[in-house]
Amino acid sequence: MAQAYRTEPDSDGHGHGRPEPRLRSLARRLRTHRGPWRRGLVLAALALLLALVMAGHARIPNSVGSLGSLGETFLPWLGLALPVLLVAGLVRRSATALIALLLPVVVWLNLFGGLVTDKSATGGDLTVATHNVNADNPDPAATARDLAASGADVVALEELSPEAVPAFREALAATYPHHAVEGTVGLWSKYPLSATAPVDIKLGWTRALRSTVDTPSGPLAVYVAHLPSVRVKVDAGFTAGQRDSSAEALGLAIRGEELDRVVLLGDLNGTMNDRALSPVTSQMRSTQGAAGNGFGFSWPASFPMARIDQIMVQGVEPVSSWTLPRTASDHLPIAARISFG
């Protein structure tokens, strides 16, 4: 077997050759030589931790400050750490860090790679839109005109204040002759509405409705919902208990729907990744996820960081999905084209 040699002094100070096993020699070199495999071990550990958080996000507990839901709301943004780790690994010339970085890259692409491509198509039978118009909207009439110009056949509005409803009715009347308002949510349509009623989402006041839209392609059940807001507090974390209870109630209402074709429009104050919305998301498809271009972030309008406004469907096919230009609200309006085929 091949031997490695090193020189050691004997008792009289003179050196002599002494064989050293190859494995021991390699271990000694690793201890004393900081090559590309030993540099950047901390970076490699951070890359593995990032991959673990993204892959295991569903296991982060919600019992303490709803940390799981908080992380899932902004989960795509963890991808920003990838180029930072890449640059750091290149600067350190660390082969270990660069190889370890492959794992979080693969995990992120598995979770969100499908959203960064354009999946929109042409055609479709109906265009729907939804917008949280903001109760403090300084110019509801202008917001209404912007929505009417979008070309949507059906428009859902959330956070309607009693003072703003007349302005929306007047500005939308020419384009949408049929409308219904229940509490702080409303539905405007080019086609007749029937069987309109509030939906109880366990709040004590009305923030959801259900109506049948008699489209040329057949009846369509449309739900409009505005789930309770969530708050991020230093002493309480992500407070979302009331939102989560309302999501359960909304999910039960949709599960009991008699029509086969269903659309949900609204501000759900949560993303499709948020496990707390699973009573709804488990039985419906996101138009953005199925037929959108990019993430379609809708909030806050000044610098969108999350898609908490949703269009979801059941029994119809998403064709395209997009965000509309900013209005006077703090949310962006969103729209989708669907097919009854």
C-alpha cells in the first residue's frame, strides 16, 4: 500500500524518514489546510437551514404567534437569500457552500418555479375581477371608473363603506346594470343576479355574500368574501384567530354549494400557501397559480409583497389571471378570465 512519509527529529536532533498512513496524512492536511472544501462551512450550514425551512414550512407550529402562517405568507421572499448566499460562496471560493446552495435552489423552484413562468392563454367565456377598495378611499368614483374600464363582466368589491356605496353605484351603473350589496361587500354584473344572500362567516356582521350570475354560458355561483384582517404584533406574533375561524365557515359554505361552477372573489387576508386557508384552498384552484404570469402580488399597492386578494374557481377552467393598475386603494385590483368548457 502506498505510504506517505514525514521527517521527525530523533533523540540527537537528526531527522529520519517514517512512514505515515495515507488516511492519517489526509486528515492532517484537512486540519491544517483551509482549501475550497473547508472554507464557507457556515455558509453551507445557512443554505441547508434555508432549504429545511422552505421544505418543512408546513411543520412550523402555529401554536405560538401563528409563526407558521406568518412564514407562509412571505415564503416566496426567502428566495432573495439565494443570490446572497451565491455571491458569498463565490467570494469565499467555497466549493462546499456552492454545492450546499443547490438544495435550497431546488426546493424554491419546486415550490414557486411554476409561478415565474407565463401560463396565460387566450379565449375564455367570462372575465371576473375583485378589489378591496379601502374604506378610506378618497375617490371611490375614480376607482369605480377604473374598474369599469378593465373590461370585466363581473366585479366584486370589498371594504365598502356606507358613504362610498352611492358613488360606486352611480359610477358603475352604465356598465353593470345588475348589482347587490351585503354589508361591506358588493357584486356588480353585466348579467342578471339571483338568489343573492349574505354568507355567515362568524363575525357578527356581514362581510361575505353568495349570488348566482346568469351568464350566457350558464349559471355561475359567485362568492364574495372579505376575511378578517391579521396583525403582526411584537408581543403576540401573527394574530389571525378570527381570520382562521372565518375561513373555516367560508369553506363549509362553499362545500355545500349546489351549483357545479363556482368562483370565489375577495380579500382573504392570506396567501395560497397559508395553511389556515386550507378549508377554502383545498377545494378550489387559484387562477393565478393555474393561469397567471408571475406571483401576482396585490398588497400593499405601493410595493406589493403578497397576494392576499384571491380569485379561486371550481368547475370552470382558468384561462388567464393578472393584476390591474393601481387605484386610490391600498390594494391592487386583480382579474381573471375563465372558461366554462
